[in-house]
Amino acid sequence: MDQGITQRRAIIILCSALSLFVGGAVVYFTLHRQSSTPVIVSTPLPTSTPPYTPTPAPIRVYVSGAVRMPAVYKLPLGSIVQDAVNAAGGPTSDADLEHINLAEELCDQQQVYVPRRGETNPPPPVSGGDPASRNQEETLVNINTAPAAELEILPRIGPALAGRIVEYREANGPFETIEQIQNVPGIGSATFEGLRDLIAVE
């Protein structure tokens, strides 16, 4: 009987030893495997900062003539004559808007003059200024080839005068100089001064 008890004790001890050995081996290999695995730390890519875009400076325009509040006004770059007239409180009841190009783009330090109906020899509707401040370069209108619709974009040239320019060149041939446009009925020296830097014959 003592021998059987001794055998059971030996078996229990052996099993305990094997359990400890197997458990230790599992713990060892588990820790060893975790320590050998490289740790990867990912950092977010830097975000690009958009380039700084300066805000364009406003243009300064003197609005006078047949407007409610003549004064110097600051307008956004790219403003047109219509914007300047509106800034000055709008046209008065006797304003002659038929002889002013409300769609003309303005530049810094220009003067906008709104003529009155029946006014003789008024100054050019738009004069002076710094052309370098324009948002886009102006292209000259060729008075020998431009159709009537293109001629109408010129200051103080409405549908009637545009038609007379076309009729004149058809009857007399092409203009040789820009000054000859004054031969067209209705285009005097004051109107020509407003066209001088905007037209060409080539």
C-alpha cells in the first residue's frame, strides 16, 4: 500500500513539474514573440497651407455731373461706370445716360462725368486714371472692321452713331487715321477725346 501511495505521489509531482515547465515555456515564448515584433508608429502627413492671396486694393473714382451725390468713391477692382453712378446716389432726373457707356470698366484715379440732357460739349464721360490698375488689358476697337455692335461698347457711341460709322466707311472707304472718325456726323472733338485711346485703324 505504501508503494502505491508513493507511485501516486511521484506521478502528481511529475505532472506538476510538467505543468510548470509547459506553462513557463508558453509564457517565455509569448513574451519573446511580443518583444521581437517591431512597433510601428504612424504620424499623419503634414497638411499644406494654402498660399496667401492678398485682397486687391479698391480703386478711387471721382463721380461728377448729373448724379445726386458727386464725390470721390472707393469701388472694388473690376467695377464699371454703372457701379460708380450707383455709388453716387444714382443719376439725376436730367441725366443723359444715352451718351455714356455704363458697362465700361474703371481703373484707379479716373473721373466719371454723367452729362445732362441738352448739354453742349460736355467733358468725356470717363477720363484720366491709371490704366495699369485695370483687371484686364483693354483691346483697341478697329473702326475699319468692327461691326456696329462692337462699336457700341465705346463711350458715347450708341446704336445711331455706330450705324453712321459703318455707313461712312462703306461710302468713303476705310479710315486712314483715327482722327478721321470726326468726319462722321455726330462725332465732335469732345467725343473723339474719349475715343482716342480706345480705337485703331489697323
